[in-house]
Amino acid sequence: MNTRREGVVVGVDGSAPSNQALDWAAAEAVRRHTRLTVVNVYEVTTTPGADAYGIGPEALKDEAEDVIARAADRLAEARERCAGEVPAADDVGWRTERGSAAGALVELSGTSDLVVVGRRGLHGLDRMVLGSVSAAVSAMAKGPVAVVPYDPVAESSACPGDVVGPVRRVVAAVDFDDHLGRVLDLAFDEAHQAGSPLVVVHALESEFIAGPYAMETAWVHRYQDEATTRLEEELGRWHDKYPSVEWSIEMAHGSVVDVLGRRIGAHDLVVVGGRRHSPIVGRLLRSDADRLGRNARCPLLVAHAQR
């Protein structure tokens, strides 16, 4: 692979979920005023006599190139219908690669501003046993990753931006850990580029405090006041960098996954912190990013540190 820095990179395989990821990535590249790179990765299996069955390396490469050609046609048609929501042809690159799709996209995440993947509608057990490219990339990425959920309504949209593209609100889930600055940096930048308000959510999990009325205790109220003050100070510093972004803070009770599940809609963009781990660890231990990546109705942006 080359090491030239990319803008927005999206993995495609010709499926409906990857087409919607392509649509969202195109709109995101426009928002960021950056280049879009569309990638298809084909994997050659060691099947005896594979060439005789038409599934050898050359056939697989031809299929990958066909997927890229269909993606190019999709963007060209959208460019004609929806001017301004798809990058100009000169600002789009096309690549086919041989190897593992998840592995290739993880490597590209280290030299890209953002990697975008579609989320297939696998059930929990399917994801546990079979895994998925989106789960693997969001777990192992070397930079920010956006996971775009499949939306059947978007398939009938004349313009990608009508359903998949717009970001009406950015919602950032924060805690007072080493993710805080990275999440806020990404969230403020996304809100700035999209011209959308930013809601910063801090969740206090009730199991950390005992008793049926735990969430009404003086200690909890004092913690919420102190946390709000600390976040206001932190957000004020970011506001100096992004003065056009309107922001607000919400304190909530419960797990971050449940809290966000009650607050987000299809046109939101959720930003969470990310720490590299094996995909199976995320599925077994139910990391917040993995759980949100399975179920969120809107695109999820995992703010991994760039490596």
C-alpha cells in the first residue's frame, strides 16, 4: 500500500449497505472539503482448482474492478442529480486491493482523515461467529472511523444527501478520560463542517452508586454540578477554535449506550472515544463503541487516535 495521506476513504463491495456508506462518505468529503477515495478489496482463497471454476485471482480482480466501476457510475449519476453533494470527479480516487477487507481498511485508517464503512444487518450471533468488516475496522483502526447503518428508506432517495447525507446534529459522548480531547476535537470539527449544533452528553452509570434513591443523593447532584462546570470550561476552550458551533451539555443517568439510544435520531452523527482492541473482545465484553456500532440508527464516528 502507498503511504500518501488520504482524505475520506470508503470501502465498497457493491451491496446496499456499502452503497449507502459510499453516499454518506461522498457527502462527508464535500463537508470536509477534501478528497474521497473509494476502495474495494478482494480476497483470494486457496481453493484447489479455483481457476477452473472461474473464481481464481484474475476473476476476483475483474469482479473488484466491476464493483469500483458501478460505484463510479453511482457517484456520476448522483453528481448530475444533486450538485454540490458529491465531490467533483477530479476529487475522487479509485483503488482495488488484494487482501483482507478489514485489514486493508485498518491500514488505510492510519493515513486517512476518516475511513467510512457500511454496517450490515447481522444479528448478534452472526456478528459473534462471523464477525463483520465494520466491527473489525471500528475496533482495530489506527484513526477515526465512521460506521454508517443501513437505511432502507435511503435506497429510494433520488439524492444521497436527502436521507444519508445531512448531519442535523452532532452528539458527542464524553467522559473524563484520555478520550475527552480527541472526541471533542472531532465532534467540534464535524459540527463546524456540517453547520450543525453540538450536544455533549455525559452519562453517570447508576450501578456505581448503591441504593434505590441513589441518583437523587446530594453526592450525585454535587458531582453533576462539578462535572458540568468542568465540561463548560473545556468546551469554552474548543469554542474559541470553533466560534460558529452552538453547543450544549446534557447530564444523564444510565449506561452511555442506553442514554444515547434514547436521544439520537437517524440524522444525528454520534461521536465516541475508541481504544484499539480485538473485534472479538468488543463483541464478548460489549464495549460501548461496539454496542453502538451494532444498533445506532445514525452514523457512528469512533475517535481512535491517529497512529
